[in-house]
Amino acid sequence: MPCSNTSHNLIKDLGNGSLFRSSTQAYTSRSLARKILPITMAAVIKMDELLVSWLGTDDVYENVCALLENYRQDEAAKQHEEESKVSEEDDQDSQSSPRTVVPPFYPVTGSGRIRRRRRTPVAQQDTWEPLHSGSDTKSADAVVADTEESVSATNIPCVRDQVTAVFLELGQDPLVTSSGSSTASDPDDFARKYVPIESFGRITKEICRFPSFFNGPLYQRILDLWNADHHTHAPILCVSFAMLEWFWMTQMEPYDEIDRFFNLIKAPDRDYIIRDDFLPFTKALLADHPGLEFLSSHQEFQEKYAITVITRIFYIVNRSHSGRITSRQIRRSDLLEAFQQVDEEEDINKVTRYFSYEHFYVLYCRFWELDHDRDYRITREDLLKYGDHSLSHMIVDRIFEAAPRPFENDKVNREFISYEDFIYFMLSEEDKSNEISVRYWFTCVDVDGDSKLNNMEMRSFYAVQLHRMQCMGHEVVPFEDMLCQMMDMIKPANTDHVVAEDFLQPECKNVSGALFDALFNLNKYLMFEQRDPFAERQKREDEFECDWDRFACMDYNRLAMEEEVREEEAMEIDWVTVDDDDDGEDDDDEGFAAQSGGMTAGTGSNEAPF
């Protein structure tokens, strides 16, 4: 069949679809024409039938397909030519700037370590030398001579001037070593001056701007780094002016306050903080803080308090539950502010974030109530008794199987829960309105581990709750009614399943824990169903920042009242004993008093003091 320009244009229109669009428009026009001129309807239908029959013949179909294929090949050839031209131009341009598949490595310093960039502007009180002066190192004599001049030149003295003033006032000479020898051969007399650890607190607090109880760990860190870097034949035992200058230039000035705090806490050979790194600082806090002075005669509870504080820090800061705190996690947290607050606040219970003794007392006493065999490990049977048997056996099994345990790594014994694991559990159980607890419980109820909580998983957990409702004589709430209520409150993005992010929506903060309580905590779920709107409003307006602070305060008051009742009962027993033995049997009185004192001492060794 010969191909003319008209037929070629027809085939081109068939290829790009314009013919069909025009046919549609024509068909619309014909429909209008049928209404206006009904006489031409039969002719139009006949034309359509002839066109369809002509396109349906084999010869026409093959020719149309061939023309379409030729058209597509021509278009592909044109596109290939354009791409080849672009690639040739790129190749010519790449001669001056060649491309590489792998990006270049980040440049490192001569020491082989990446130097961290300061995240805050450099201030005068953060630099060893004055900002207006050069970076050339001055001799110690020149430092002493220029101190008054640089202080008068600016309102805020540099670190060199501040340290010089402290060493002039408190510095001692000579610097002795462990072998008893001195550094008398050093020609620079001022550099030989040293400040003992008792007088180093001004430098820790005013110059380094660390909490005052960081004095001991900071002093020891300077000595350790100096002795390791300079390889002295005998370890230096006191910090001199030259040592402090070296420490500031290498460990303090290149970093901002967050990184300084992070570098001081962690070990020098690691890029993260582990649990034991906090021990020197918590011990210093226990020794220096006036609010913890009453614990000085209770060594066991000092250790438990330190463990509690460290575990709470990891619970809040280390949200990945890896047991390693990074610099970025420190920067995203309020840990440094909490350390500063506990240093300034005499009432340690006002620092509720990590250090409150009342919070420690509640955590430890709850653990002690469940640990009947006193082996500092809790079994499944023990945990079922928590909160008056409020938890279902199904969630208890999931806690032992899947709950995060950051301090045991791969050697986790899933048959028991340690005190640290119990802290994670209790903080998550009593406050389900934060991201940490939401992800904790979501991991437990996500049985198949697909990061989605579907209806089947929720139904399996709620079936246990239904059985418990029936056994306890409560009104049974069907699963469909509960699920409809929870979905209306949470409003998940997908109605087929719920993900952790659905609970973290700002409008779901106060009700995020209701679904978890419905699935495994019957007592709290029934309280939620019978809640008083006025009481809920008062709760939102009270002084507590979170549900955990509110619970800890109430539980501590409960424990304090129980302790007062026990003391009153003990006093009544003592008075009754005195009245009964008033006949002069002093020996029996002394024996009973000794026995009672032994019982009291035993009780004090088990429970933390108020």
C-alpha cells in the first residue's frame, strides 16, 4: 500500500495518540449534530462502520504497525544522537575536572585524628591567649608581666590570665614526683608552681566551668594525660602551670562546653561513654553534695544510688539502648544542665531529672519488695506481683524475651531481670507519655518484629484482659469497642496497623499509654475507663512535669507513711515491754532491747534510709 504524506501524518497521529483525541472530539461534535440534524445520523454511523472495517483488514493493520515501528526507530535514533553529543561535551569538560565514583576522604590532621570543630563562637574566656594578641607562645615571665595589662584591656580576661591569678595566689613550689625528686632543674620558676587538688576547685568551677564535684576527676585526668603523653620516668602527682596550659590547649580550647564535658567523662581511648565512666563522678557527688551527706554511713546504698543515677542517664540519653552514649546524644540531651543544676541545688530532690534521692528510694524499694530471695534478680513470678498483679502474664513473658537490656550485650540471661533492667521497666511502666517508654512497650507488643502493631497482635494481648475481666467480675469491654475507642484517640495514618510514630504525635501525648494499658495492664485500663474529667484537668495543671515525677512523689509519701507506722508500732512494743517488766528484771530488759536493736539494724540494711 503506497504511503503518502497524508497517510504518514495519519500514522504519526496514531502513534502519539492525537488521532484518538481528535476522533473523540469529532465524535462529540457528531453527537451534537445528531441532535440538531437527525437526518444525517444514518450516514455518520455508516462512515464509522466503514472506517472500522477498513482499519480491521490484515493489510492495513500490518502497514500501520510497520509505519509505527519506523516512526519509533527514527525518534530513538534522534534521541541517541542528542545524548552522544551531550556526553562528548561532558568528556571535554571532565578533562579539567575529572569525575570519580567514590567521594574523597575527609582530610585528617597530622596526628591522624579528626579535629572536632567548635559548634559555638570562640569567646575570650575560652582561649588561652587573648583574642587580640597572636597565637605565639609566651614565656612564663612574660605571662606574669602582661597579666595586669591584658586584664585592663578587656573586661573578660583570657584563660591564661585567670590561671595565672590562681597560681599566684595558691601556687606552691617545688613540684614533687612520686620518687621524691623535684624539678629544680627547670629554669622557668613560674612553670614549676603547682596547685594541690584541695585548691584546684576554683579552676574547675570558675575557669573550666565544670560542676564543683568534678574537681577530683578533672585533676586526675590532667595527670593521667600528661604522664601518658610525656612518658616521664616517674609519674607527676600535682598539676603545674605548664601542665594546665598544655591540657587547655589540647583538650579544652578546640572544643565547646558540650564536647569538653563529653571528653572528660569518656575514657581517652574511646569515642563513646560506657556505664563505668560515670562512676568517679557519682562517687564525687556522693562525697561532696550536702543533700547526700546522710548516706555517708550507708556504703551499700551509696553504690545503689550511683547505679540508679547512671541507669537513668542511659535510659534518657542513650535512646538506642546500645549501652554507649555518643557526643551527639549528649548534645541532644539536658545532661550537662542537670549536672550543673545538682551542683547548685542543695536539695537534691528538686533535681528530678536524674539525681533525686526520693526517686531512687521508690525504685529501689519497689525492686526490693519483689526480690524475695534477695539475690538482686527478679523472676517472671516476681514481676507478676508488680502493682497488685496488674500486668498480664503475656506481657511479662514479652518483657523477659524482648525488652531492651543495654548493659548485658550478647550475654543476656533472659530468665532473670537485674536491678538496672527493672529501672528501665518501671520508668517505662509508670510514664507512657514519652518516646522512650512508647518504643519500649512497642517492642514488647510487636511480637513478629515487623515494626507494625496489627489487629491480630492486639487481639491476642486483649484476649487475656477479657479473661481477667470475667474472672474479676468487671464489665467486659469487647475488643472491637476498645479498638474503635483507641483508634479515635490515636488517629493512626493507616487503619490496618499502628506504628510507633502514631503514638508520638503531639495530640496523642496524653493518651498514648491508654492503648498499652488496655492490652496488658488491667488496673490502669479500668482506671482510664472510670476516670474523672475534673481530676484529669487538675493533673494537667499540677506542679509535676511528667507522670513519673507524679508517681514517684505519691509513692514516696506512701512509703514514708508506712515507715512511720512501723516506727510507732515499734515504740508501742517497747513501752509495753517496759510496763510488763517493771518488776526489776533488768537482765531480761537488756536482752529484749538487744534483740529489738538487732531486728532494727537488719531492717535498716535491707531498706534504704529516708
